[in-house]
Amino acid sequence: MKRPPKHETLDLAEMRREITALRSRHSENLRITYLLNRLLIKIAYLSEPESAAHAEQRREAFARTMAEIEKRVTSNSRKPSGKTNK
């Protein structure tokens, strides 16, 4: 996912679309869908940022959440399936 330049306005509708698409891709992973649902709830009632600094705070919060999700996706893909050979 690309990080938008700092001078661009924050597009909340696009953020929601990206989160919803990511949630669909990981629908089998309840931990990730939980995080994404929480993020969607947080941004559901947001209005346009009041200033450039406010927009940057929102971008950083979005980036932190997405990094956490990426970390969980990566750690889940490295875990063994739980099946053992007996």
C-alpha cells in the first residue's frame, strides 16, 4: 500500500475502501478482521481533517494500524499449521 504524500488531502472514503478490501482478503483470520473492524469504527465518524497536522496524525494512525496488521499476517504465515506427523 502506498503512503500518500504529505501535501495531499486525506481521503477518508479511500481509506475505508482499502480497509474493507483488506478485511475481505483476510476474512478467515479473526484477529485481523477484528483489528480492521476496530479501525473502521474509529474512522466511521471522522470528518475531514481541520489542518495539515491533523491530517498527518490520521495518516500516521492509519499507517500504524496497517503495520500491525501486516506484522500479524506475516507472523501467521510463518506459524506451523498445527498438524503433527505421528
